[in-house]
Amino acid sequence: MSAIVMLGAATTAVSACGTATAANTAAGALLAGYGPSMAVTLSTTFPVISTSMGTIIAVLTPAFPLQISPPYAKVRPEDAYGVLSDLAIITAGVSSATAQSIAAAGAPSPTFPTAVADVNTKLANLISTITMKFVTPLTF
């Protein structure tokens, strides 16, 4: 039963990452409107990802109370904490891109497109991580 709960949480997190990626791409086209647009994404999809990882951690905590699992464990709480850490890095990337979206007298700096692409890359990596560490091992 706990595998079903964790798989549901992991697939929800992957879906939320996909939504965040699409939102980031659309917000990038808004140039100076990037920040307000991404504020909505940060307040909607990122909490879903955090809650999903929290669910996985809660399921695993009784089995691994020190949050360190044995090497043979297929699903590990430390990987969920890693996802949360990556999410914090992505949030910082969104903040950086927001600053770059209005850096040149209210217009985007020349590095703004690169910053938006970096956020997309990090979100794609997060999708891969969640899929590899949680969805694949829990799908049987």
C-alpha cells in the first residue's frame, strides 16, 4: 500500500514539474512580465512538488528513522531530500531570471534568455531524477 502512495506522490511531482516547465517557457516570452507570471508558478506547482516529496519522506521515515537507507533500498528518503534541495536551487534560478527580466531599464538583460533556459534545464533534470529515483522503482 505504501508503494502506491509513494508512486502517486512521485507521478504528481513529475506532472507538477512539467507544468512548471511549460509555465517557465511561456513566462520567458513575457520578458519583463516573467516575474509576476512565475510567482504564480512558484506558489502553485512548487508546493505540490514539496508536498509530494514530504509524502514520500513520511512513508519512509518509520523504516529509516535516521533518514539514511541501506544501499540496497530502491526508494530512499535521502533522494527525496535531494529533490527538495534541487527545488530550492530552481527557485533561486527563477529569482535570478526575474531580476534579469527587468535588469536593463525595465527591459530584459541580454542574459535573460539563458537564465530562462537554465531554469527549464534544471526542471527537466528534476523530472528525470524523480522518474529515475521514485517512479521507475515503484512501477511494478
